[in-house]
Amino acid sequence: MRLADLSKRSGVSTATIKYYLREGLLPPGRQVNATTAEYDEGHLRRLRLVRALIQVGKVPVATAREVLGHVDDESLGRTIRLGAALWALPQDAEPDEADPAVAAARTEVGRLLELLGWETAREMAPLSPVHRSLVVAVAALRRLDYPWDAELMAPYGALMMEVARRELDFMETHASDAEQVEMAVASAVLFQPVLRALHRLAQEEESARRYGIE
Amino acid sequence: MRLADLSKRSGVSTATIKYYLREGLLPPGRQVNATTAEYDEGHLRRLRLVRALIQVGKVPVATAREVLGHVDDESLGRTIRLGAALWALPQDAEPDEADPAVAAARTEVGRLLELLGWETAREMAPLSPVHRSLVVAVAALRRLDYPWDAELMAPYGALMMEVARRELDFMETHASDAEQVEMAVASAVLFQPVLRALHRLAQEEESARRYGIE
DNA sequence: CTCCTTGGAGAGTGCCGCTCACCAACACGG
DNA sequence: CCGTGTTGGTGAGCGGCACTCTCCAAGGAG
């Protein structure tokens, strides 16, 4: 398969594919000679993943490169690889440590993890970027005077744990570590729009049920 | 309160506040004379909401303006107002109707709503932008060969309904329609990062529990 | 009276995800 | 073996967006 074929089968323009190659999102093809390179099904698969991350998941190109780098790092075990890939994903702003809402949010998130019994998450908390973006989001809610507290949030955490369990069950039906990590990244990113849409549909549905369509 | 005070109390630069005023995200202050305008607590509250939408929720400025327009539209009843605001929120790309994955996704989403018994959502389906972005996201998952089907997704839908019920219960503790709609919008947008973070933390936690830290 | 601040508005900035234009080296059909 | 078209590679350009800068004349504060 050459570049033009890759483009046809993926629906991505050759210019964009070249850009992804340049940015290191897509590994180079097998160079046949100075003007020809061969791509295989693996490239097509990776290209579709890249597109999904960027277009549906809105992941910045630089972040996608980093995440995919971890996915491909065969020197790591599965858990570390998964962790590294997930850690590379968030691109939220740094919390403003001077803001009292941030400090309060941090405390409350700590209590939440305790309530949920998420020991690994608690140990990793000071370093984890995921933890950090949780703090930022909670701080934003608090600034809007939403009485957010750990007890209120614990059920959501439990629900997300339920979601994660289903995903890992499903991942286990797949063969290689790389495939599993790839799948975990795809779920982390692509289930987001799905959950968001279901969430909003549920809001509308429940609102219509409670109050009718006035 | 003048512009500079509004800036100090919100932590948003005067230049940015002026920009929001120009873009219609913030209603103008009470004009005292040609060079002075007075802002009140309502402006501060709105400004915080705008910031949360844009910075944490990553909602584009143009979209935020539209959403807030619906929140403020007192000619509408609560359900319609909520629906209008939520409909204005998504900013996903249009589905490519020529793509067979999109057609398959549409069918599958229809079956999902049937399984969940979400009648209002089914009636609104052809028009709803939220429904549309669900189709886009599901199509992306299908293209990656994830065997997504309605039965697999139904539990997620049920979980999101549970989340929505909690939110509406909480909303009911608040007074005016406008406040309730504002709160619904804030949840729709700000719970997203919270859920995302909890989801990823749960993934890491469960992975560590199952496989240890190799 | 003097200096500072105000609201308003246009133009500029920086980033980002492409997209275009151009290149010499080659592939391939006839 | 020739002519046309395609290849990988690269620099520059584009359009959108969220600000941010700069300037202005009109007031306000001490």
C-alpha cells in the first residue's frame, strides 16, 4: 500500500498524512527507494486511531504523539504502559495554587478517594496529572457555589469504576499488551463523547419526564 | 463595582472582560455616564460561569453566547429552556452520511434508546444535536473495530440516567427557573471533566488491582 | 487643574491543525 | 526508452480562535 492508497482507504488527505508522518504520529513506511514507501494494515489502523483521537477526542497533536509513544514502548509492562499513556493524555491548565477554591478542592478530592477506597490513586495523587485535572474541575464547581463534597461525588466515582471494570473485561479479550493499551487509550478518549451525549440525553429525558414539555 | 473591581474579584483581566462584553457573553453594566458603568454580584456570578464554560468546559465563545442566550430567555418554560440551552452546547463535526459506519451507528443508537426506554430522546432524535454527536462518536468507535452494540452500551446509558436524576434532584433545591437552567448547563459542561478524571483514575486503579504494578 | 481611569473599538498576537506549493528522484504504461 | 505522473520531503501559508495591545476622548478623584 502506498501513501495514496492509505489516503483512499482512510479518507484522510495525503497532505494530512504527510503532516502526521512529519509530526511522528504515524511511523514511516518501509522505504522501498528514494521515492516509494510501503504501508501496511498496521499503518491504516494507527491512522484511524490518530484521527479518532484528534477529531473525536479533540486531543492536541503534540499530546497524541506523546500518548502513542507510550503505547508503542515495548520496554514497559502493561500497567506502567497504560499508566504512562493515560498520564500523557490530559491537557488541562495548571491549578492556581493561590486560589482557596483549589486548596479546598484538593482536600475534598482526597476525601473522595478515601471514601472510594482507591488506594493506588491516593498514592499517586501528588504526581498524577489526572488527579490534577480533577482538582481543577472541582475547584471550578466550587467557585460557582455548587456545594460539591466527597459524599455527593462518591456515587459518581463508583459508577466510573463500574465503567472501567467493563472496559478492562472487554480489553482482556484481546491479545497483545500493545493492543490492550491502545484499546484503553481509545476508550479513555472516545467513551468521553459517548458518555457526554448519553448524559445530556438523560438530562433532557428526565427533565421531560418530571416537568413535561411546558 | 466597576470594571477594575470586577476584574480583581474574578481574577479575569480587564481586557478579557471587555472582550466578553463585546462578544455578548456578559451583559453590559448599568451605565452611569459616558466613562463609568456599575456591575453587580450578578455580573460577577455570570463572569465566573462564563470562565468555567470556556476554560474548564472548553466551550467555544460563540457557543457560550448562544447557550447563555437561552438561559436568559424568560419567555420560555423550564423544560424548553433547558432543552434549548443543551441543544446549543455541542460543537461536534457533522457526520459524514456517505460513511457506512455512520449509518450503522445511527441504527445502533436507535436500538439503544429503545432498550433504555428513552421515549422523548427517540422522538427528538432526527433533530437533536446531542443525538447527532452520539452517532458521530459511536461511528468513530465502530471504525476502530470496537464491537459496539446497543446491549453493551445500555448499562452506560442507565448509569448516565442515574447521574442525571441526582443532578435534577439537586437542581430542585434551587429557586428560579433561570438558576435551575444555569445549574443544568454548568453540570452538563463541568461534570464532564470530573467524570473524565474519575473514569481515568478508575481505569488506572482497576488495572493496578488486576495486574499489579509490573 | 492635573493625572488617572473609564468604556469602547480596531488591529495585532500566538497557537494550532492542517493545506499548499514546489522539489528532485523515481515508477510505469505504452 | 520516453513522457507523464507520483513519491517522500520540506518550507511557507492559511483560517480560526481566544485573547491582548493600543489608542482614544470623556470623565472622575484628589
